[in-house]
Amino acid sequence: MNGMQKNLHLIIYIMVSTVLLSSCGAEQAMKKGDKFYALGEYFDAATQYRRAYSQTPAKERTLRGQRALKMADCYRRINYTQKAIAAYNNAIRYKQTDSLTHLRLAQQLMKNGQYKEAAKQFQAMLDSVPGHPLALVGLRSAQQAPQWKKDGSDYTVKRENLFNSRRADYSPMLAGEEHNQLFFTSTRNQAKGDEYSGITGTKNADIFVATKDEKGKWQRPEVIDSELNSDYDEGACSFSPDGRTMYLTLCKTDPAYPRYATIATSQRSDAAWSKATELKLTRDTLSAFAHPAVSPDGLWLYFVSDMPGGLGGYDIWRVAITSSGTLGGVENVGAPINTPGDELFPTFRPNGDLYFSSNGHEGMGGLDIYYVSSEELRVKSEEFPTEVEAGKDRAAANSSLFTLNSSLIKHPGYPLNSQGDDFGMTFEGMKNQGYFCSNRGDGKGWDHIYSFYNPEIVQTVKGWVYEKDGYELPSALVYLVGNDGTNLKLSVKGDGSFTQQIKPGVDYVLLGTCKGFLNHQEQLRVEPVKESQEYVLQFELANIMAPVLIDNIFYDFDKATLRPESTEALDQLVKLLEENPNVTIELSAHTDYRGSAEYNKRLSQRRAESVVRYLIDHGIKADRLTPVGYGKEKPKTIRRKVAEKYPFLNENDVLTEEFIKAQPDEKIQEECNQMNRRTEFRVLRTTYGLFDK
């Protein structure tokens, strides 16, 4: 054998060996890819499938097509849109498609804004599977999306780079009494843990928070420094109305099994959030539960799940939250909110409108944002069965749930929606402004936070419920009734405040209530306006168990004659007694320590009787009123709210003659005497007239 023959044999040997090694390497990569795919680790699976595809000879068209299809599915799931499109096209080129290939390719083309090409692929899907619901919706979307983009809307959106990183940042949620905190989910490098997710190729998600400074300027976000975040995925949070309970999505890692998302809760103590505790919604351990959203009244927890009994993909479900904090049975909100596609990221505007994202309704590509008005939700909620027991036939139960006209689901249009995924709304008060997230224009499919603003006219009422001469009452309830049929029960926040959207041309009555306190009523007439307006109301509730000071009652010097400037305060007392018709009171007058005890007692008795006569003359029955003059017998006891106003006083100080005379300053002594000269009432009974025959 000459040298040339030896070299030829060597070249052939090397080529055969290379092919064999490549084949072996490709098979190994496919096995690894399949293992990652089974665990839901799509980034790692795509890496292996890509390796196998590149090592597969061009002449192995069937294998290349099969591997391209698997690779495409992974890229689709991790939002690598461009790579998914290329891989699907390769699968089609090698004639290795499955029943959904044309549909999936069309959906990816929509996310890339290639509407004409998407329409062709949707039509190809319909040619092979006539009447396929997602293909029909997709084809209409591809045909309409260019016009929607051209028409635009009143929305203005802006990418908020202060909150964003080079990784994914999503699901913003405003919190705090003044909306001065923004919680969101991020896979940025500052997230806890050292490992990278096999699902996304980034770090596992943590919850971050940005806060405003004293001037109202947002500061850079920081990871929540407590047990809330772990080495696992946490995110997509929502809050109870009082801000003390966080509902979040939790996804733990198990190297041997697929990961199923669960919903968890965290409790706030002072400024720290506790370790997340899983919330059991059903006995189902093989379905995902994610994206919790608490309704503004705190009565319902909405979430998404792929559990059996839905309409396809991920559906929106809900469960009642009882007054004791326990949960009822799960309910599917049904069609047309849910579709054969995916409905995700439910959230509420404070006025009760439900916002969610979907790829099963007509849209512009990817997930689009939609909403249903609070009125429609309220009407349909009244038709809901109270609960559906876990374990029963949910599909049968769902037939009796929501039946909305599909036209009542609103699409906010462009630019709030785009060709990419748009989701995760959060609102800054009642106005149509706040934050959301989108992966529009990001080649790697990473989500980023945007602000939005819509200059719509919004009229609201804001009120504070607090103890008269005391602090806010966070356990209070406010009942709002309108002559248009409105009948709402509103919870208040931790600072005793509430905000509710109201309508022009409607007369409202609002009743502030709290256990242990008298009710207080306000009336409101809402007139049409040309710009947004907020009405502000105060609900001072009188404590049933403690004396209540009546401010601004004035008498002529050394007499019991009521001065004219007392009228406003007395009329308020008349109103209070009319609003609480089952109450009887003791009306008491007090003096300072100066003068004889007998004289002071006679004077205070006559003053108390003057007030009672005024009340009787204005329609209050005499047997509900008991006038008592205490003179100087009951000096004022200082409450905490008063002590905060006067640096020389402490809570529970009693303004006795000895206490006052011990004060070094005559001005301070006179202020103490003024506080002792007072008119008060205290509740004697709350059952007046209830048991009369």
C-alpha cells in the first residue's frame, strides 16, 4: 500500500469516527434534553436539543426535523421568539410537524409582529384542523392587529428603567397607604442563591421592592431582606386590603420531579415579611396554582391553575375568603373570560374592575391585557353558588358560573397592548395610571416594567374613619348606597381610610360603622365634571365605652346661656342622635376647680340642661337624654391623642387642682383649666325602643 492509499484510509477512518462520535454525542444530548424537558427545565433542554441538532448530519432530515421541533417548543416556552420561529420553520422544512406546529409558529410570528406571515400559518392550521378555536381567534387577530396599532388609544406608556435590570422584571404591585412602595419580581443577579434556573437560564426569581423618599421620588429597588425570599422562585404577589398579608407564587426545586407552582402567604410584622407558607387550595398536587389576586373588598382570592375542569390551558379561578381567614371551595370563573388558551395574571383596579392577560382572545400577539367591569363582576358574583367542593365534578359545576357576553370583555388597545406579552397591571389609586410589564422589543423575551397613564375622568370619594378625639379605626366598615342601585360594603385600610369610585348624577349615602362605636352618616350628591375629582369625607365615630367631648360649646360668662357659635356643634349632636335612634346618653357639663363646689355644680347642671333643651327643641325625645352637672368633681383624664398635642402632658394624667397648680407656667395652668371646662356625653343604652310593644 503506497502512501497515498494510507492517507486516504486515514481520512476515511477519521470521517467515519467523527460521524460515529457526533451521532453518539447527539443521542446523549437528546437524552439529557428529554430529562430536562420532563422536569420543566426548558432552557437547559433547549441547550441540549440545540447541541443535538447541530451534530445531526444534514442528510438525516427526519432526525433534524424532530430535534428542531423539540427545540422550538422549548424556545417558545422561554420566550426566545426569534429562535422559536427559526426552529419551527426548520421542522416544517424537514416535514416533521405535529398537529400544533402551524398554530405555534403563527403565535410566535404574532409576537414578532409578522402579522401577514402569522395569518398564513393560522390558515394552514385551519386547513388541517377546521374550526380550531385558537386558530380562528388567531387569524382574526392577525387581520385586525395592524389596524389596532394604527388606531392607537388614549394610553401613554413609558419604560421605567429605574426598576429594570438586564434580566426579567415583572408583576409590579403597588402597596402602602400612599402607594409609595412598588413590589415586583426579578431574576436579576442580586436575587438570592448562587445557582441558575434550568427553566430560564437566569437566577431564580425573588421579590424586590422600591420605595419613595420624603419628596415622592422613587429610590432604586432592593431585594426584600427577610425570610420571604429563598433559593427558590418567589414572585407575582398581591396584598390583602389591610396590607398585612401577602399572597405570592412559590415554586420549589426538586431535582427528580417537575416543579409545580403553588400559592403561599407571608405576614407582615412591623416592616418585615415572614417566611412564605404554602396555602392549600385543593387536594390536587399535580396542577399548578399561581398569580394570586385579592379582590378590593378582601372577600375573594383569584388565581390561575391548569387543574382539571377548566376550559383549556391555564384558567382563572377564585375562592372565597371568610371573615376568619379560611377558604371556601374553588370556582372557575368560566367563559368568556376563560378560553381554550391561557388566562394569566389576574389583578384588580381599586374600583373592582378585573384585569387579566390572555392569548385566547383576539389580540395583538402574545399575552394581551383585557378587563371586565366591576359591575359585571358584581352582578355575576351574585349568581355564583357559594362554593364548589373540591373533588366534585368541576366541569359540571362550572356550567352554572359566569355567563358574560363576550363583548363585555374589553381590550384597551395599543400601546398598552403590543405584539409581545403584556401583563401584570397595578394601579395608583382610582385613576387609570400605574405600572405593568411587557417583553416587547426584547430579543431574549425578558420582561420589563412600564408605567401607563390614561387621562380618563374619574370621580372618587375618599374618607377616613376614626374615633372622635382619637385614632383611626382600621376595623371599621363603610356602607355606601346610591340611588342607582349601588349597595357596597367597604373595608378601610390600616390608616382608617377608604377610596371608592363614584358616578356623576347619583345621590349617595355613606354610613361609617365600627363595633363599640356609634354610627356616622354622610350624604353626597355627585355632579358631572370635566376633569377628575375627589370628594373627601370624615367619619368621626363616638366611643360607646368612654365619654365623648363635644367641641365648641360656648356659654355666656358665669351663665348657662348657650352662645350662638355653639349651634354648629349642637346640630352635629342632633344629627348623631338621629343616626343612632336606639341610643340614650348622659349629657354632662364640667367646670374647672376655681369657685365653690356647690356653685360649680349648680352652674354645670344648668348648662347641661340648656344643651338638653336645645336637643329636645330639635326633635330628640326627652327620655333619651339625661343632663348631669358634675362641677369640678370629674377633672379630665388625658388620652394619648391629646397628650401628643401638649408636651407637658402624658397619657392618663388627671387634671386635678394639685396637678394644675404644680405646673410652673401660668399659661400651662390656664390651658389645663380650659380642658376641664368642657361638655361631654356618654352612652347609657344602645337598646332604646328596640323592645317596645
